[in-house]
Amino acid sequence: MFFNGLLHRIKRGVILAIATSLFFTKLSRLLSTKRQQAIIALTMVCLFVSMPSLALAEEICTDAEIQYTDQPWEGKVRYKQENSTPDYFEAPEPLAGAPNILTIVIDDAGFAGLSSYGGRIQTPHLDHLANNGLRYNNFHVTPVCSPTRAALLTGRNPHTVGMAGIPEVSNGYANKTGSIPSSAAMLPALLKPQGYTTFALGKWHLTPTWAMNPATGHFDQWPTGKGFDHFYGFLGGETNQYYPELYRDTTRVQAPKSPEEGYHLSEDLVDNAIGYIKDLESSDPERPYFMYLAFGAVHSPHHTPEFYRDMYKYHFDEGYDVERDKIIKKQKELGIVPEDTQLTKRHPDNPRWLLLDDDEKQLFTTFMENYAGFMTHVDAQIGRLVDYLDSIDQLDNTLIMVLSDNGASAEGSENGTINEMTFFNGVATDIDYNIEHQDDIGTVHSEPHVPWGWSLAYNTPFQWAKRFPHEGGIRVPFIVHWPAEIPDSGAIRPQWQYVTDIVPTLFDILGIELPKTVNEYVQQPLAGESFYDSFKNADADSTHTVQYWENKANRAVYQDGWKAVTEHTKLIGSVPEGHKGKFGKDTWELYNVAEDFSESHDLATENPKKLQQMKALFVKQAKKYKVYPLDDRETYELIDAKNKALGEGKTDFTFYQGMSPLHQDLAPNTFGTSYTIDVYLDREHTDSEGVLVAQGGSGGGYTLYINENNKLAYEYSYLGFERFKINPDLLVPTGKSKVTYKFTQTGIDPNREYYIGNGQLFLNDEPISEKVEIHTVPASFGLEFFDVGQDTQSPVSEAYKPTFTFNDSIEKVTVHIEPDEQSGKVRKMVQNYFN
């Protein structure tokens, strides 16, 4: 057909050329000069040759496939517009009857964390979802947050997508890059071609540190680069609930109000979730959405509004040992565990409640009252969102799934802490300090974490906790609410399922399949199986029959009701002496979890043959899913190895006023070394004030600022326990000047809990203060950022309120770190405590 059309076009062109030549021949006879006749003759030759070519060009335009965008274009192009056919682009049409999808992740909530799962913390709004939906009592995740989130959003096992651990620390191997590859497209990217609008709110924790600087881009590693149309939340693993790290899409923003005005992050997240839905319902009400709402709660810091703290006064006075007994009794009454379920033995590192003194009991109870209020508060925010969906008649058409990312956390250690940074710095909890300051627990003056006795209680009936592949770390609440598709409201489902099953279940619901390529990247296969059949069929088979786990060489494997598991580290997280890198020393346990619901009867001695089979299965799964090499190195060792491979960190930095806050790992590393900070000012006003440079927050950090009296001030907070201040009685001049803070490290605390050094202030290179002895934090200020000209999150100093932005001119800030030959020595102090 193409050649027939082409010949027809050429024929038309020849006829047109002949007719034109006859016209010009007649015209030439009327011209008087030979020169004019020659011009006409030349024109005739050109037209005769070109006419067939023009016809050919029109035909080529007609049949060419012109692709202007990623969407297929089905129009036709001719030489002229009137002969062409347009095809207009539109947003992808959603599938008929496609539901809205709302996935809610509660952070660090144990199996008994919800009252519908037997816990004694009030969660009435989540109970309402459970009573009108389904509760799964055999749903599993990974032992820690980022791997679970990666598995949930990609449908693949975490090691195969580079997320064996948290993204802040890479080990240089493909299983722990901290960066999810394009070969594992996330759920939002897969739903958008099906007509979905996609939203992410809250905790992300899937972006590597090197990609966290908005100034350098790398937004392909951010939520909006992974398929979400909008993002409002924080990138790290945790944040201050009163002074959070916040981004809207890829732009750093401040919280809309202060804690004194009633701000709390959980409330803000739901406000924005409702706002996103309102916008979509108002502009395109037929379009479904996928919303991923991941709260910071109930991960530490446990920040709780006063009303919710006070709800639980005297509620937990009997202690966590009695609490375990009460919980399992209630679980059996609810039917969330079988009647013959045995309560697992107490962990040997957990002190018996009756052995605590009265002051310790009061302190531990206060921690738990605060934690319980934190959970009830986030439940209330979920209730607000559900009520809004009901008010706009969208609740029945919304598939809601609620889960935790892992079991309850033991990172508060046996005594709990008012400042969780003690744990990450390897500083032992000062229980006397906690007792003295317990009224601060849950307020802006704390960054608390509950003692692990309560965490273990809220993993009842299971043993162990977050970071471990025993059931206490990996079996979590999972609620599915979808009135349009769930006939037996309030039912309990016993099917054994895993977090990678969520993506294939949604595909099953929508009737779609994983594409072979996404953005030209060949896709890894999904690792999960759909459990959609169990929505309507209580007797549906468990579709996930084999699964491995691994976290810091704590490992396990499940197959058809049997499970083998071993812990390589202590409850605190360290490797026992003599076991470093010696994985063959680990003792494996064997459980028939099809009959032993709580994993309480170890059958390793009774059935060694089955244990060997299961251990061999783990090896097979580990090879298949890129678990190897096993790696039990501490954080300081991983950082040290990376520095040696890539070269030591920078020693000289220059910053400018107005810059975005910098993540701690991208800022100057002032831990355990001498350093100098120079601030170059050009002050126009004598009354200008504000922060010049700051890093950290209320849980530890430093700040250099000009106060309301036009005087320079420096303050260093050692984990909130000690505050070191330098306040020279000297007015800061207007015009150009240089303010300098110099710290000289002189030693290490005998108990290895802090570095010792001298701090001193200078003006235009002249000393303006005496040297002041300062105790400095060993390793981390947490996830509070480095700022120039402001203090954007919780204030380092109680002398001002954030952001206390400097209202005059800073030309630049320079930081010089004295080179240190002892690479990694800061983190070695931390290791000392853990071991």
C-alpha cells in the first residue's frame, strides 16, 4: 500500500510539473530578452525536478511514527495541517472501579501495641477499623524500619534492592547500598500509569545520605523521584515531633506553628493528608489516589501532648511483668492468639519489676504513661483522617491497610532515657538524672525512649524486639479495612503473610501485572504473593510459604510452619565478645510455629535433622536474595572502612547565609577533634541579633549567636546533661568583623563518655574570653541539622526560640577541622559502651 500511494503521489507531481512547464513556456514567448527567457527556463527545470520530491516528502510525513512523549501518540502527520489528524494527550484514565488506597505505617509498634491486638493502650479509632475490617495475626515484616519500607513499596526482598539496613550506612556491597535501584520500581510509579495520583507523607528513610542535600539534586532518590506526585514529611529515620525536619516535595520548609502554639508532627501530617485529598476531590473527583502515610510515632523521641500523657496516670503502676500477663489474657479473650498460646520466657537482660526500687518504678511508669499517650495521640489523628473520608462518602471506596514496620524497640535500654542520643553516643543512662527530670518526659525539653521492659511487654506474647528476627521483632499488627470487599467485618485472619505480599495483592485487586520495563529499566521480579483471596475467604491458604530474615547477622528462615532462628547480637545491639565475625558460633533455635504460636518451645535438640534442613534452606535463600556477605561491623567500623576506601573527609568548609540546613553527615565532623569556626560579619545595625552558626538541638549541639544585648554568646550542650557557656562582656561592633570560636581537644573522659577540650572566643583574631573547659558529645547530635544564620529545629540553647534568624549580614562562615590520624576513634568510644 505504501508503494502504491508513493507512485500515485509521484504521478501527480509529474503531471503538475508538466502543466507548470507549459504555462512557463507560453510566458517565455511573451518576454523580449534572451536573459529573461533563460531565467524562466531554469525555473521550469527546478520545478519539474522538485514536484515529485514534494509529493514524496508529504507521503513520508504521513507514515512516519513520531513519538514526542512517553505516551503513545496515535495521530497522523501530513505535509499540511488540514490533511493531518491530531491526537490530544490526557492524564491516564483510571481503571473502572479502582479504589483509593491508603497505607498507614505506625513506627515501632509491637504486636500488642493496639488494643484490638490485646494491648492496654487505648486505640479506639484503629479498633473501629479492625472491628469493621480484618485483623491478620500472622503478618510479618523485617526486623528494622528501612528494609520493611523498601519491601512494602517495591514488593521485593530488601537485600535485593540495596536496603539490608538503614540507608545512612553503606557497607560497600550491593545488598546495603542504601539506594534502591531503578530495576525495582516502587508502587507509586507502577500505579500512576493506571490513573492514580500518589502522595507520600511522614517518614521516608529510603534516601542515602549523599542524596539528602537539596542543593545538589539527586532527587531521583527522593519520594518524588520514586513515583510520588507529592511528598510532605522527613527523609531520615526519626525527627523531633515538635521541631521536625520537614520537606514539601524537594523544598525544606518550617513547621506552620510552634509547639507553644500547639504544633505536633502527627497532627500536621494528617492536616496535609486531608488537604491533598480535598484538592484532588475538588479538581478531579473521579481519579483514585494512593496515599502512603508513615507516622514518626511511635518511634523515639516519644513526644506526647500533655493531655494524652495525663490520660494514663497510675495506669501502669503494677509494672511490665504484670502487664505481660494482662495482655496475653486479653489477647486470648479477643481470639487474636490461640487459647493454648504460651507466654514466652522473660528476657534475661530485662530486670524484674519487683527488684526495682520505688524511685525506679515511678520513673519507669512515667516513661510508659508517656509512651501510651503517644500511641493514643497518633490513633486520634488516624481517626480524624478516617472521619474525613467518611464525611465525603469515600470511606467505602478506600482500601485502608495499617501496619507497623517492626516490633517495639529496645533502644531505650533497660532504664529508658530522657535523651535517646545517649544510646547513639554509647553513653550510659544516668538513672538519677532521669529521676530528677522525669517531669520533662514527653515535653519539648526531652527526647525520651521507654525502658525495654515495656517494649518487650508490648511484643507479647513473643520474645525479643525490633532488630531481631524472633517473632517479637517481625510479627506486627496488620489491619485491612475495605467495606466494599470485606463481607465478614471484625474477623481475624490466620494466613501467614509477609510485607512483600502487599504489592502483588494490590496488582491482583486491580487486575494488572508488573511491566517488564519501567522507564526502560528491566524490572526485578516480585518476591511476594497475593493474599487478596483471604479478604473474602477465611479458609484461604497462606500464599507465602518461604521467607528469610537477616539484620546484622541476626538471621532466620521460615518454611511451611517451621522456623529456624539465631541471634548474633545482644539485646542492646552489640556482638558478644569472641563472636565478632564468627557466625558459626551462633546457636540456632527451631520452632514449629504452625503449632507453637508464640515461638516458645525450642525443638532444636529434639529435631536436629529438621534444624539442619532449615539452616540449609537459609543458605539457599541467602544466595538467591543477595544476603551475603554477612556483616556484623559496628557503625564506626563501616564509616572507617568507607573513609579509608574513598579518602578521609574534608577538613575545610565555607558556608553562606541563606543556605539550606545540612544533614549531620554532610556537615563538618567536629566530633573528637580540634576545630575552628570563623564567622565573617558585615553588621549594619547595632541591635541586630540571632544565630550565626549552630548544629544539633535540645538533645545536644552547639550554637554561636548574638543576643538581644548586642553581645556574643556561645553554648555547648552535652546531651542536655551539661551546658557550657561562654559570654564575653563585649559589644559586637557594626561594620566588618570576624568572630572566631576555637576548640582544642585535650583528652578523653576516664569513663569514655565524652571528649575534653578548651573552647575560646575571638574577635578579629584577638581573644575576648578565657579558655573554658567543655565536654563534647562523642559521635552524634542525631538528626538535627547544621545551620548558618538560624537554628531551624529544636533550639540548642534555652536562651532563644527557633529559628532565631540573624537579621543582618553574614558574609561567610568557614570551618577548619584539624586533621586526625586516628580514623574512627570517635565511634570506638561508642563501641566501648555496647560491648
